[in-house]
Amino acid sequence: GESVGLHLPTLSVQEGDNSIINCAYSNSASDYFIWYKQESGKGPQFIIDIRSNMDKRQGQRVTVLLNKTVKHLSLQIAATQPGDSAVYFCAENAGYALNFGKGTSLLVTP
Amino acid sequence: KAGVTQTPRYLIKTRGQQVTLSCSPISGHRSVSWYQQTPGQGLQFLFEYFSETQRNKGNFPGRFSGRQFSNSRSEMNVSTLELGDSALYLCASSFMSGGSTDTQYFGPGTRLTVL
């Protein structure tokens, strides 16, 4: 069964607002998590990753938070822009493979 | 650096045929993974190769196979195509260290339609 899941299939935010996309995982032994962005007609694009020895990591306009106690991670996007509209996936490593969640479709409205 | 490239980008086949998809990883990357993406099942892992050896395989029937060449390029083959094999097939490569926590970078995918 699926070990990585996102809480919401769709999320609509206004341009300029902050977005938060959530993900829950079930394998407490997972030690590496990645967020990908997939635009229509393209392959998943790496956004940011985090290892289990960290609880927060920041990139350009993005922050990933990892809560190992409740097996939850989130992706925060600051000042969301129309170009951020896409499907976002969280993934966890499982040996030499990635387990992906179903994805959250982020729609940015003007 | 050029990204992961996949050929062809689009394919239309009929049931019972076989198909071969190709993937060229990022220069210097030695690990190549394949995933199937469908609206119903999402992204599912097919198999992973490192230095021409399959290290991991997902839960797919034996009709799905792959291989990796000495230059790290990879191919996957699907025999006796079924309608349910219609999907976006994605290839991802990761850095040469070959660790399980190496970041995977994806290509644009091959859209396979089975009629």
C-alpha cells in the first residue's frame, strides 16, 4: 500500500499569499524526503530535499519542515506566484527507489 | 549540464505489440530509475540500475524489463502491451555515488498510448 500521502488533492491560493502543502508518511525508518513539482507535460522537477537528521531546510522561497514524531512533512512556498501552479509530490526513499504520494495540485489565482 | 533525455517523447502502439524506451542520464550519473505515472496509480517505481546491475525492482509483471549499458544509458522494454500500460514513463538519474539518498532528477517522460 501507499506509504506516502498528501492531505489535500487540490489547493487554491491567491497570488502573493503563502502556500502550505502537507504530506504524511508511514515508514518511520525513512531517512530522506524530497519534494517535486510537476508542470503539465513535463517530468517532476526537484524542489528541495531533507534528511531525517534535520527538521527544517530552506531554499529560495521554499521551506520544508519535517516532524518525525508524527511522521509529517510540509512544503511552504512564500509569496506564491502564477508560475508555482503545478502538481506537487512528496517522496520518500525506499532502498534505491522513491515512494511518491498522490500529489497536490496547486492553483494560483490572481 | 544537459538534463535527463528520453526518446521517443510520444508513442502509439496496439495491444500485443512490444515497445522499447530509451533514457540518457545526466553526464556523470550512474544510477538510472524508471517510473510509471498514471492518473489512477500515480507515480510507481519500476526498476533501478547502477553500473549495469539491477538493484531494485518494483511490483510489475515480467513483461516489464530493463537494462543499462556501460555508458549508463538505459532502456526499458514492455512486451505484449495491454491497454492498461498506457502511461507516462519517466526516467530519473542520480549521482555517481550510487547511494539510496542521492537526489533523483527526472526526464520529460515518454507518453505511451496503447490502442
